[in-house]
Amino acid sequence: MLKIGLISDTHHFLDPQVAEYFAGVDEIWHAGDFGTITVARDLEKIAPLTGVYGNIDGSDIRTTYPLHQRFTKEEVDVWITHIGGNPGRYALPIKGPLEANPPDLFICGHTHILKISRDPDKEQMIYMNPGAAGKHGFHEYRTIVRFILSRGKVRDVEVINLGKRSDR
């Protein structure tokens, strides 16, 4: 069993509440747009970090984190990327590979829109976008997600509201 903290689109800002909400997680996954390597280093102080770079990230992030991460944890095939699209409307660069070999859990960021659902065309695949945790963008609320991976299942998914984008 693994407890996962999922975050995206921090855009140079890491809310101090994240450390509280992610205390006790086994791993943190960041779905891109860190903003600065400092955000990554601060997350690493909480738990081991797996991440991908996003479209706003500079060379410090891009040389540390890849564009895609694909791995298996607790018998769950996971794919993380920043620009992924939405179920039924996936981003063109990943649409083919995603359709040819869908993971059990597909995670992306970029849209700043929190969405967790099963893909209706790929019933075994769960789509997860944690929304945006930073202050930049059009989202109204800053969100993160916690969940558990266990024996091939994603369970106990929790959405955490960090407050309005303009708070803190």
C-alpha cells in the first residue's frame, strides 16, 4: 500500500498547507509547471518526489524531470505528463500512444481544472488532474489530491481545497 500526494501547476508557489496535508504520504507526484526548482526541493523534504516538467518550467526543472513518467507501483500502471488533455479529447502528441497502450492511471495537469473520472472509452483507466495548487491562472480554488494505491487499485481518493487562488 502506498499513500500518494498529487499536485500540479504550483507556478513558483508552494502553499505551506501542502506540507501538512502531505505529511505521512509515501510519495509525492507533481504533474508539471513547478515554476522553480525550489518548489521541487521543498516537496522533497516532505516525501520522495516524482515529477514531470510543464510548459512554464525552465532548464533547471527540465534537466531534472522528464516530459513523461511511466511506471508501475502497487500493480498500478501509471503515466504522468503535463499536457494530456481530457477523456475523449487527449492532446495530439500522446493520443496515439495512450490509445494503443492505456495505463491504469493517467495523470496530467496544465488545464488548472480539477477532474477525476474513468475514461468512458477505456473503462479500466482512471483520469486524474489535481487542478492547480499555485496562484497563477484562471482557477478559482487551489487544489491537491491524496489517494492510496493498493494491489492494483486506486482508492480513498481525497480532494483537498487549499483556498481561493488569491488567498495566502
